[in-house]
Amino acid sequence: MKLFKHINKQTLLAASLMITLGFAVGCKRSFLDPDPLSIYEPTATFSTESGLKAALAISDRHIRSYWTNTSSNTNSVVIGTEYMFSDLAVYGKTDLDVNNVNFNFADGLKPTSGAAGPGGNDGNYINHYWDETYSGIKYANTVITYVDKVAGLDESLKNAYKGRAYFHRAFRYLALVFQYGDVPLVTKIIEVPKQNYRSTKKAAILEMITQDMEFAVQWVPEQKDMIYTGMVNKGACRMLLIKCYLATGQFQKAKDQADILINQSGYSLVNNSLGTFYPGGEPLTWPITRNVIWDLHRCENKLISGNTEVIMGMPNRGAQSNIAFATMRIFSPLYNASTLKDPDGRNAMDLYARNSASYRSDLDYGRALGRGIGTIRPTGFAQNGLWYVNGAEDTNDLRHSTASGNWVKMENLKYVTSNSTYRGQKITLKHPTTGAFLCTDTIRSYFQWPHYKLFITDVVNEANLTSNAYTGASTGSVGDWYLYRLAEAYLLRAEAKFYLGDATGAASDVNIIRTRAKCTRLYTTVTIGDIMDERARELYLEEWRHMELSRVSYCLALSGKPDEWGNTYSTETYDKNAGTDLSGGSYWYKRVVLKGKMYNQGGINSNNKTFNYKMDKCNLYWPIPNAAITANNRGILSQNFGYTGYNGSTAKWQTWQEAVADEDKID
């Protein structure tokens, strides 16, 4: 039961750390009150090994905060913002303000207000990413600052602690530089307030974290040599080092590290049934044919010892450790609303609790699929075009399979409402006689989704016979999630091979992942677009989609290789464009507009409103929050191109060594 011991012990350690730092346990907002650019740490000294463990425990737990719900908002999740800024999803709640939640970027995304974060805003968590990431860096820096002062640790153990902290700091800085560009570099716990930071060049930060991860790979133990599951291990460090090598243009080193991870580290892809078969919420309504993809993505199977593919997971279970993760509520459609009718004009899919006289176990979609609200909905590309390879749909791909139950189309569902003459018949989008649309909100209430990724047993509502609203990981649920899987290592190696000019070898790595999913349409050669398509198919809600597209945009510029449309990019100009046309801009922008086909397409009519989804080329990087800029009142942080306050002549640190040397200077 090492996993449960890990969760309970890590939670207690995290709580003790927060007490040590002088903050009330559970009062998350107070923990973030000091601005990350002018943090004054209490005088507590981490002079024992238990203090180091506490700091790393809260760092491990903190990673989940990028995926799961926050206490202030249960209608969205943090990871959703990464997908709304990508080719794969847009905001779906059509009942909220168009300019705000639908990202009318010419007017809405501003350093002062447009990136408002989660407080009452289901639309984006941009400022949340900034605040939480610098908090995560602070936790890591606590270990790095104090580890050499702890007596009684031998050098190897001391370096293992340091390496794990380097991972946490590097993980967060890799995200920061591809979400925000040039940002302040903070590498230590400061003893007095500092308000004169400069931004540090992205390339300099990448150089530093690459060196840190080389150290971590040398000293952090393999998972098999660690006591608990869910801690930073050598495999996770190697995966992050691969990404660092790619981001610094060291493509051969990236491939070499991927070779070691794939061939020499004890991991292997799961190609057959895994663990226990969990048939879903209500098999009579939505039957699942057991298959490797379904098993691999059951939260109960993700961190078991038999899962040879997991490199690092994020435990999310137990009364003290569980964080709500309402995947079924947020990412699936609002189908039980008045916006979806049967041909006679009645509601199509009213949901009934199990103690209701109108209940039928073969029509219990609320329990089988969850009660969605359509906060975030996939683009048409994510639903359809993504699944075409070499010009034709691969109908055997288990990740897009309705026959197995992994994937859901609205047309697979049946009318539920008790007084409907159509009850039990298949749903149709249009009236069978008149051809009129039966759904008035096709943005929010009518789309396809990957059930195998979203389904989590909701233990609270499962135990409540009066409930008809199943949402995902609730209190007591098993909501474990993947941080890194071996499948991603194959796709990173394919990317490295592509930059090295070996498109055939890259295709071989992509095909390994496709073969596991039972695909029959395979590649003989690949473009970078093919690789990113496969990442989208395999890593939905695992990868940070916007951040990875931003990273690849930079890698393409470093490599000089063309994208799938033949465009090449320069590191000097790819991120210095604004506007909504297709001239110039980054690879990220091309994917968002040309693949996603939701942004900048003109008005989309739904629910008697016109939604004009807009994305600007400058939105490759999010605006540096105005609060961070004004708090740094003795220095000047660089605002990103295209946003109010941008000044191309603002001084930045060109090397990480300069930035580190300046950290102790407060005037």
C-alpha cells in the first residue's frame, strides 16, 4: 500500500511545511498573498531532513494544481486554459459574456483585466498560472537554498534532494518561458523584499534549467529504488531533460536521452489489458468493450505496479489528498438542457435519479457519461479531422472508437425524457421530416468527446440514489492522473529525429504509438504536423497543449525545418507579430487558425447569438500580469509584444548568471 502511505504522509508533510512558513493550512489564497517578485520568507530554517521532505511533498502535490479544480470555481479547471489557447478546444459556455469568455483578444486580453484568473471567471486561468508557478518555484527554491545546510546527509542523498527540487523548478520555468516568454528568474529564497527585478531572456533560462536537469538525471533515483509512488524520479527527470534539449536546439542529445528512457530504463508500453476492468458508470446505458486504451486511462490503474508505462503520476485520492477534478462536468456537452429537443419539441435528455419513477437503467446517461456543462468543447478538428491519416479516417483507432465505448458521438445517444414518444430512439441533430435543427446551441450542447479520458467514478454521487449529476473525481474518488508516460517519450524522440532530418525514423516512432491503439493507417514519413497530430490523439488532457505548441514553434525556428505547410521561422521574428491574418506569426498560430478552424473564422451562430472567436498572433505569449509589473516598482519588467506597455528597448538579462548575481541586489 505504498501509494496510500505516500499520499497521507506527503499531505501531512505539506501541511507541516505551511505551518512552518507561518500560514494557515487550507487557506490557499493567503499563501499566495506575497507577490512572487517580492516575497519575504519567514525566518524558519530547514535544518533537518524532514524539512526538505516537507518542501518536496508540497511541490509534488502542487503540480496537480495545474490540472484540477480550484476552491473558488468548480465550473472549469486550470488545464482547460492550455487547451483553449490551442488547436483542440474553445470556450463553450455560450450563456456568458461573449467578449470576455470567448477571448475577443483585440479588446479582451489585457495585462490589467483580460487575464483575470479563476475568480468568478470560467474563461481563463492565465494569472493563476503565473501566481501558482512562482509559488511552485518558491517551494523548490526552499530545498535548493537549505539542502547544503542540513547536517548528516551524505553527498548522494543531498544531491538527490537537490535534483528533485531542480526538477520542480525546471518544470515550472519551462512552462513559464513558453507561456509568457522572457520572465523574471528567481533561484533562491530572498531574505528581504526585492522589487527591482528584470526579465531574463528565454534562451538564458532554458540554458540554466538544462544544466540543472543534467545534474538531476545523474543523482535522482529510479522509481524502483524509491519508497513511494508519485515522487520525482530519474525517469521523470530524463523526460524533462529531453524537452530541455529540444528547447535549446540540442536535438541529438534529446534523441540520445529518449533512447535511454525507452530502451534502458525499465519502462515499456502497455499493449494489452491492464489491471482491473472498470466497466464505467452504467454498462446497460453505455457498454464498454474491454480494451487497452480504456484500461490504461482508468484512474485506478494509472499508478499500479503493473503499469509499466507510467513514468510519473500525480496521486489524487484519499480524504486528505483528494482535489476535485470534474472532468465529465467540464469537458462533455450540456445535453440535458432545453437547447436539445426531440422532434416533438420536448427536452431530449432529462436525467433521472435512480429513485425516480421515470428512471431507466438503460437510459442513465448522467451516471454512465456524466452530467456535462460544456465549459470547454473540442474543435471540429479535434472531433473529426484529427483522425484522418494520409487522407482517410483510421476507423480502427481505439482512441476514436465508438464501437468500444471509448468515444462518444451525440448520435450514439438516445432520447431519455419520460413523456417523449421518441424515448429510447437515437438522437438526431435535425428533424426527420422538416430538416430543422433540434439543437439550438451546437457549441455547448452537441459535440463528440473522448469518454475514456473523461470518465472518473464519482463516488459521492454514486452513493446517492437521489443524484443525477455525476461530475468526475469527487471527495473520496480515485482521480490519479498521468504527468509523464512512455508514449510521450516516443513522440519526443520522433520530434528530435525530425529536426535531425530523419523523417522516416520519426515515422517509425509515431507508428509504435499508433499500432498500440490498433491503427491500420501508418506513416512512411512524417511532418512536424503529423507528430503534433499524434500528440493530440495520444496526450489529450495530459500535455499542456498551448505550451507544447509554443515550444515546438521555437524548436522549428531553431532547427530551420519547415512546418507541414512549408513555412520556416526565425527566432528573431516568429514571436514578434500581431494581427489576425495568416501572414507571419508562429507555428502555434498557424495550427490554431488553420487546424482548429474556430478562431478567426467569422461569426458562429449558436443559441441566437453570434460568437466571434478571435485569436491574435501576439497571443502566443500571454501578457505579463500588470500586478507583477507594478509590484516591481524599483525595476522594469518586460511586457510582451502586442500588449499595452510593450517596449522593445526594455533592458533584460542576457544570461542566467547575470540574473542570479543580481538577486541579492535590492536597490
